[in-house]
Amino acid sequence: MRHLLGVILIGIVVVQTANLSTVVYPVAAQRQNRLQDAAIKTGMGDPGEKILTAVSIASKQTGLSQELILSLMYTESSLNIKAVSSKNYQGLMQIPHSNLLLHGEEDVNTLIGAKILLEKIALTQGDLRKAIVLYKGYPPASSKGLLHADKVLSLVRKLKEV
């Protein structure tokens, strides 16, 4: 009987917590839905709940906009969690291979990628365009790298406009 009561109490707490999260965090849910709608309307496709959550977490922890993180992610992996480049970069943000990371860890891959971008922003004294060029593995003045950076920044603007 005591065990049954404990299970019932745990069930109530979980249900209450789940209900509170929708009441306490409606802005975050609306923000994700807005970003999801914008991604679909701009032709990126539906990122899905796991990716949107990973983007939200990375944005909160780094201060980078969700639109920037999602745009960079899209240009890196086409939102493919299992993407692997010819240089063995992996996941949504195409970060260097690590035995510590497994495919499907969207939040870890996204956060590491966002922190790498922050390092590149610091290296370029806040020049986001050049930071994206470096993130993508090009020298700062590379015309090909600048084209890739412009694509990311264009996607950011489109996501914000929708």
C-alpha cells in the first residue's frame, strides 16, 4: 500500500509539473512555434521539437539568437542529426568528431557548435560574418567563405521577417 501511494504521488507531481511547464513557459513554446513556422515558410522544413529545444537551450546559454543558430545548423547539416562530412565533422552543427558524442544528442551538438561560433566571434572582434567564415573552415577573407556566411545571414533575416 505504501509503495502504491508513493507511485501515485510521483504520478501527481509529474502531471502537475507538466501542466505547470505549459503555464510557466508559454512564451518559450510560442517562440519555438514561431521559429518552427518561420523555418517551414522559408523552405528549411520542419526542424522538429528536439532540434527546436536544442536551439533554444544553446541560445539561452550563449546569447546567440535562435535564428542564427538554426540558420547555421541548416547550412551545416540541412537539419540532419546524423550528418557526417568528408572531414568527419558530425551532427547538426558539424562539430569535430568525438567518441564522447553519439548521434542523436541534438542538445550537446548544438551547444558545442554555438560555443565554437562564440569563439570565432571573439577571434574576429565581433565580426559575425567573418566568424561564420571561420566556423565553416575558410580563411577570413575567402570569397567562398563569405558567400557561405552571407547565406547564413540571409536565412537569419528571413526567419526574423516571417
